Amino acid sequence: MTIARAQYTSLVEIAVRYLPRMLHVLRTEGAGVLLRKLRRRLHIRPLAPKGPPTLLTLDEPFDPIAFPHHAAPRVSVVIAIQRPLRAIHHCLAALAGAETRTTFEVVLVAGTIDDRTRRLARYPGTRLIQSPSASGPAAVLDQGARAARGDFIVFLSDDTQVQPGWLDVLVQSFEETPDAGILGSRLLYPDGRQREAGRRIAPDGSMHRLGRLDDPDQPAHGYRRVVDACSPAALAIRAELFRRLDGFDPTLVDADELAVDLARRVRADGRRVYCQPLSRVVRFGSVDPCRVEPKPGDHSAALVQAADETRRRVLVVDSYMVTPDRESGSLRMLNLFRILQGLGYQVTFAAANLEAPQPYVADLQRQGFEVLYRPHVRSIACHLADEGARYDLVILSRADAAAQVMNAARRHCTQARIVFDTVDLHFLREQRLAELLGDRGTRLLAESRKRQELELMRRADLTLVVSEAERDLLAMEAPDVAVRVVSNIHQIFGSANPPEARRDLLFIGAFSHPPNRDAVLFFCDEVMPRLRARLPDLRLKVIGSDPPAEVLARAGDAAGVDVLGYVPDVAPFFAGCKLSVAPLRYGAGVKGKINQSLAHGLPVVATGTAIEGMHLVDGESVLVADTAEAMAGAVIRLHQDPELWRRLSAGGLAVMEAHFSFAAAERAVRAALVPESSS
């Protein structure tokens, strides 16, 4: 087996730096968990190359292309007929063949009546509007827009070929971005080179096509971003907004001028203009200049450069890629990104080893977060040496990532506040494990981790913890350290069903986190037999990625345990299970498994360790039990008492709203991270 140089170097670095921890994991958790952790650390493959665009080359005779009819299409694609039938047919063939879940209609608008329009009239499912009296491109496009039935209008040039998924990401971006008035696609040349990713208008009125001829896979071109204007060749706008603005300016004759003027009026209406590079469209034709000079009397000369509309930039480095569907720390991180974005920050994210697994990279980019990855970024230290000065804030998440990046951040980010985000106090978790196991090696490892974390806190300008309990602990351990609380962040869903419509128990948690493995084994071995003796039909649903062999071995009808592994959509379990259990015997931080359950109105039975720092009260918002016998009793009590269930459900939701909602988190983030002069 051949090992690439980068992988070999990473393996040596990991062996030297983490050998004691590797031996500890091997001894306490087994070879399977160790191998999974090593694979995750060594996952340094670059973002999967997108490759050249998919292009059609069809020969005459052209058979009419059929589009499905939708009574209420979500999108109306308006195409002005300008070019020969060959180009138009290819444009429509690509549109029909693109993978899309979004319902759309095709509106063809022709300013002339000729052989092309007579043939296009035979294309099933399209709507052909012939308007010989229309004077100029604005009038032609407005005719199509007036006939559009969709919530969104997409103006598409007839010399384009759209790429798979192009439309879905535009509609999803409108849904995720309430202030978006216009979203433009990234344009590519047929050979895959980047044509443009939005446009910038200089103060003198000249127009610049962003990213022209750059590598389209560069991180800087991969994320949704604010621009001044978008190409009229693939431009989406809210239909209601377009009509309220009275469409295109009929006095303008150039398509680029029409798009620039429309963008100006959209911004004047309080909306923003974005380019969404994940929507890819190939445009044919000659190589256009990257800079278009203003003409005398050019309408765009009055347009003031919009800049990036982002006053501050933040770099966030975590130990691994953000995977919010797999573990609660990533969900907290993603929601922190959203809050920072709402507070005016442009967020740049990097995993410490610059891994770039899909679909997680694209999910972040779609929402407007820049992601750094190999091979375009050699190392975070190199990136900071080149661009560290652009950051106003650097957040280093978890101790391992902070230890790796702290020196470079201090050296190169001279204008930035450096924040160490602990996620949880690792040394506290390992101290508790040592107490549980009575293991000297684990105790020594916890002491080493404590020295590391306290040193990182002293080198940072600010330390974030997730609970007041951890803040109070640090006030004793390191009174010289500035500490703020930014806890878990959750959307509050509420209860989907009453207790009478529910059954079974739920445990949720990623098994890359060792306390979860211990908790499930404890519950299956010590608690489930007691429960099944009283409630023989009761079952435990165990959800979490990478369940180890010991957990898988507990599954079966006789034990009443279903180990489901990774589940992409967990909402049905929160809606259908009777209660959630959190039998953690050690750990630290705030437990996302409890937060998620409470956010769905699902009552929880948990240990005292599990609810530490979560503002929960036994009997009002949770049931607390620390022994197997007490936990079984609490589960049975809650299972059989619907009034208690309703009280705990309502109490848990109240705690979530007060302490773990987006509103609560935004207040905490603003107080901790936003400079007073900017808040």
C-alpha cells in the first residue's frame, strides 16, 4: 500500500503528539474506536473535484423537448429567443435534463415570428409568447415576467446550459436568506474555467466580473456572497419584488445595463444581491473582458460601490469538519456561524487538518460561509501568514485545534481578538473518567490535558465555556483568565404529539464521544433488564454514528434494544418516542442530546452529571436519577404518568427558550464577541 507524503507526514505527527492518548483510547475503548479516530484525523483528501461541466452536443433533426406541466410551479424560467434554434434547443435540453426537485415552468418570449418560433411552438410544456410589437430587450423580458406564475422568476439566456442541481440551490438559498432579492448563478466557460461569480461595480461605474478565469474550486469563489450585480444570463429574483419594482428599465438597451440597474433598485428596496456559486451554468460565446469601462452617460456610473456589506471577518478553526447531523458540538458551531453572520461577520471556517468531506462543505458554502481546504490551502499557518491581517476575530475551537493554531494566530492576526472556545472542559471530562475507572494512566492524562487547556486560556484574549458551572470552576482554577458563557444553540420545535400517541425510549449521541459508549452499555446492562421486567414491550432506540461492536452486541428483541446507527432525519424519533434517556456517568459541558430532546418537547430522564449547568430542575423540567434502580423507577414513573409527562415537556421547553434558543445565544455572543462600538 502506497502512502501519500502528506498522509505519511500527518501520521508521524499524530504518532508523536498523541501517542499517550492513542494508547489510552486503545486500552479503554478498543481498537475499533482508535481506528475510527485515526481515520478521521487522516481524512485530508481535497474536496472532490467537480470536473468539467456536463455539456450536450445534439445533432439535427431536433425532436421537440417535453416539459412537465405544473398547475402551480415554484419557479418560472423566462428565456428570450435571440439565437439560432440549435443554441436554443441545447439550452432547453439541458434545462429538461438537469436534476431538480423544484417544480418549474418554461416561458419562451420572442420579439419576432419566424421558423424558430414555429418549431418551438411544438415543444410540449413550454409557453411561447410572441410579441413583435415589443421594443427592446426590457420589453421582451417583461412580457415573459408578466406571464410567469412562479414565486420566483429566473431569467436565463438562450446560449446557456444549466448544470445538475442549479435550480434547487437557488430556491433553497432564497428560503434560507430572507434579505435576498436577487440570486445569480456562477457562470462557467464550456471548458470549465470560471466566467464570473457575480459582479462588482467600481466608484467610477466600471464593472468587474469577479473570479474571471480563476480556478472555480478556489475556496474564495465557493460560497454565497454579497455582490453588486449578477449576470443577466442566469439571474433569479422574487416575482413579487420584480413586479413591485415595475420590471426592467425600458430606456436601457444593453442586457448588462438592465441587470445592473435592477440590482441597484433591489438594494434601494432594502434587499441584497447575492451570487450563489453552487448554482452552475455554462455560457457559450467569446471570452468577455474582466473589466467593462463606463460609457459616457452610462447609467451604471451613478451606482455607488456596495463593497461587501460585511464590516468584520472571523476565522473559526475546529478539530474537524462541521457535521451538524452527527454530533451536537457541530450543531452548536453551525448555529454560532449563523449568529455571527447575522451580527455582520463574514465567517471563514477551516477544519484543523483541512479536510473537506461532502456534503458538509457545500452545505456551509451554500449558506454563505467560506471553507478552507486542501490542496488550495497548504496549511492554516500558511493561510494566516498570507491573510491573517484580514481577520478581526479568530475562534479556536477545542483544545487540539487551538494548540495547533494558536502560535500562528498570535503571530499573524495582529489586529484580531483570539478566542479559545472550549466546547467542553476536556480535562474535567477526563478527570471524571479517571475517577470512574480508578485508573492512574487516565488521571495522568487528565492532568496533562488540564495544563494544556489552562495554558491555551492564558494565551487567548477570551475563553468561551458552555455553562455557568464551568465558568465557576475556572474562576477557582484560573482566576486570571477572562471567561464568557456561550452555550448550546437550538431551534425550539415544540412537542409534535401527546404522550398517549408515543412509545419507546430514545438515546441519541455520536459514539466518537466516549461517554456515550459508556452510557449506552450501562443502560443496556443495568437499566433495561429492570425496565423489561415491568414493561416487557418497552424498547430502546439507540441513534448515533459509528456504534462500536460492544454496543451493537446489545441489540436484539430479547434485550428490547434497537441500535440504529446514523439516522439522517431524527425528527420522527423525537416526535414518536415516549421519553429520552441520558445515562451519562461522566463527561463535561452541556449535553446536546438533552437539548435536542427538550427542544422537541420530549421529557428526559438523566443523571446529575448529564444535566450539569443546564438550568434544569428535578421534577419540573427533568427527572434526575444516578443509579440503575433509580433510573428504571424514573422511566416507569414518567412512562405511566401523562400529567407528569406534560409538566416536564412544558418545563423543558421553557428552559430551552430562556437559555438555549437563538435569541438567548445572540445576546451571549453579542456580549462576548462583538466590540462595543459595533454592537
